[in-house]
Amino acid sequence: MTTIDSALESVMELDFKSREILLEILQKRQVEARRNKMAKTASQTLKEYQAGKLQPLTADEVVKKLNSL
């Protein structure tokens, strides 16, 4: 298994431009992964709502629940 330190050492062996390109690729992949996670969560939540497992809440109820976290 690659450690963060060994990965960083390898990356730092690249030239400046290559590191910039790698950084851009990583950022785009992170954004895409975050989008996919959000889409999956939204899809699952919609299925649960349609199955009657979730009930709609008013804005005040949502704020109250969020404040209790």
C-alpha cells in the first residue's frame, strides 16, 4: 500500500508543470467523486421518500433538527 509520504515523494520528482497538471486532474476527480456521492445519496433518499419511509418537514422543523446536531 502506498503511503501519503511515498506518494508525495514520487510527485515531487515530477517537474513543476507535471505537478500542476496532476493537481488539476486530482481536483477534477474529487469534484466528480463528490457529485457522484451526492447523486447516490439523493437517489437513495428519493427512493426512501417514495416508499413512505420519510416524511416531509417544514423549514422550521428542518432548522430545529439541524440545530440539535
